[in-house]
Amino acid sequence: MGQYPFYTEPDHTQGTVAAAPRTSATTASEGSLKVDMVDKIFLLESTVTPFVTFLTNVGKGQGKSAGILKASCGNPTFDWLEDYFGGKYAKVNVAYNNSDDPVTITVSGAGSASGRIFTKGDVILNARTGERMKCASSASDTTITASRSVGTTAAAAGVVGDGLYIIGNVNEENATARNVNMTQKSKQTNYTQIFRESISVSRTDKNSDLYGGSDLQRLRQKKGIVHAQNIERAFWFGEKAGAGTGTNGLPERYTGGVLELIEGGKSYVQNQGGVLTAPDFRTFLREGFTYGNNTKMLFAGGVVIQAIEEFALGKLVTKQDDTTFGIKINKYTCASGDINIVKCPLFVEDYAGYAFLLDLESFRYRYLKDSDTILNTNIQANGTDGQVDEYLTECGLERKQAPRHALLKGVTS
């Protein structure tokens, strides 16, 4: 026979009526205290991905089925061609005297081949001395020869840093066509990157009644946000690479982002290294609007937003309508152009003092054909007592003409 009683004795609450009452702590430890829980799971992480949102929505509602800044591609490596007008400005890099005629001038400031922006017959103005010269030849990548004082201003010695401006060209009567000087197009490349985010729940959890609703639905919502934010981060901070392989020896590609483009040496970068003042901001805008449209987007971290609000009080106009896709925009107008300011919630910690001034039409969201964001459901292995879903996107950033964009960084509060 078994030992009596046929159960394990439960815990007892013992003591005087004053010292050992039955309390809510007792019922909570038993699991019998009903939890007063709001039937919703609140997420601290922001759902806003402003850069991707603008790229994928601009142009919708204008007779187009997709945003005009979004396009598919049929290859994980996608290319585009860029071209620029030839430069019209260089600097003296080695001092020259006032007597040599023609004079050989070493130039810089227009890339590694500054001498090639000049063509025989160009009229050149030294901004400091006022002397006008006529280009006789583009002798090399870094030197030109020029005839002196073609007008009434006398020849004068040039010093390092003098600005040389091409102010047109001169041609004699009945001459043959002048020499050709044309820029060549350059091919630019980026890659699509595969982004994946998995969701896994057991059958038991999936079919249980839970506060906040179904775990599967909650995780789909949550992981969808995480997936979008990962793409947004890559579009800002990614560095392109297309020749790598993963752990299984198969191709693995990384898309390059905005930061890599701007820090590539062809954009204006202002390292503030301190508090942002109104004159500093105007300098940044002046340089940032050198090329491109006269309306641009400024995606900024909280520290930059705070600084702008302090010195631009009364000059900011809040814009939020059916063309802003639910994103709060502050419009700031200055002599350089119009700036639509957006706070980017991903610019925190080390990047809270960053702001990117972008000419938005230079970017496109590119996705591999039939590989824009999709939710694949029930991809679990056979025999799994549960469900696995997955968000999958293969996309990359098309990013053109770096000089049209600028970066402000190092702003502190």
C-alpha cells in the first residue's frame, strides 16, 4: 500500500492573525491574482524610417503605381552613369613671376588633373591680380601655358592660392574649330543586400489566448519594423562590397550608403566639433547648395535639431500633409534655398550630432526583381511543432552625384 496521504502537503501560511494575513502577495505567488494588463504591447523603438519612406513613396498618387524614387533591377549588381560639366576654376599651386610670356603655371584645386580643365583659347582671370591671360596649351595634368595681359591690366606675379577663373574663350576670324575638351562618363556601381528577419512560435503558443493578442501577429508587426529599420541603417551607414562570400562559400553582397558616398571626397563635409551657431549653419547651407536643386532635405539627429530650433525660433514652418507620409517636417528658408528638416530617430549616441543635406532626386531605392519586402509564412522544417515566418528583402541604394549633398557632423549641445 502507498503511504498516506497520497499527495504532497502544500505550503501553509501560519502565525497570528496580525502577523500572517492572506495578502495579494500570497495570491500572486499562487498565480491566482488576475493581472490587470492593457490588451496591447507597447514598443519603445520608433517605427519611423524617414529616408526609405521618402524613397519608396515620392510620386505615389500621381498616376504611378510605385514611387518615382523606387525601381526594380534584374541583377544584384546595378550600375548607372555619371557625368559632370568641366571645371571652370583652379588655383595657382606654384608661384610665377610677372615677366615670363608665355608663362607656365602649375595648377591645383580641380581634381588630380586640374590642368585638363583648360583648353587652348580659354580666357583666364587671376582673381587677385585682375590680369587676364589666354591659354596657349594644357601642357600636362598639372600645368598650363598662357599668354600674358591680354587686356589693359598689366601682368603681375602670381602666388600660391590665387584663383584662376575661365571666363570664356577667344577665337580669331576664319579659324578652324577650336580644340575639343569633353568630360567622359563614369560608371558607378552598388549592390543589393539580402535582409532577413525571422519569427518563430510554437504551436502551443500560437494557439494560446494571450494578453496583447496573438504572439504571431505581435511579432510580425514588431519584426516588420525591425526589418525596415535595418534597411534604413544600411542605407545611411553601409559600405559597398560585392566580392565577398559567406560561411558556406556563397556570394554575399553589401550595399553602400549615404555616409560612404559623402565621405568619398566629392561632397562638402563640415566637422563642427562643438556647438552649432547660426553663422555656422549658414556656412554649411551655402556650401551644401553649391550644386543641385534649390530645395533639399536635411535628415538630422536630435542635437542638431535642438540647435536649429534655438537659433531659428520663429523661422521654422511645420509641414505635415498628404505629401509628407506621416513624417513631421519643419521647413526652413534661407538665401541658399529651402530646407525640409526631418528628425531621423536612428541618429542617436555617436550620430546625434550628424545631419545630412540631400538632394533627394539623386537617390533611388533599388530592389531585385520580385524581391521587394515580402513576408514568407510557414517556412519551418517538416515535423516542426510550430510556425516560422520570415521577412525578406533584397535591395540596395542608388546614390548619384556626391557634390549635390553635404554632411554636418560633430555638433554638440
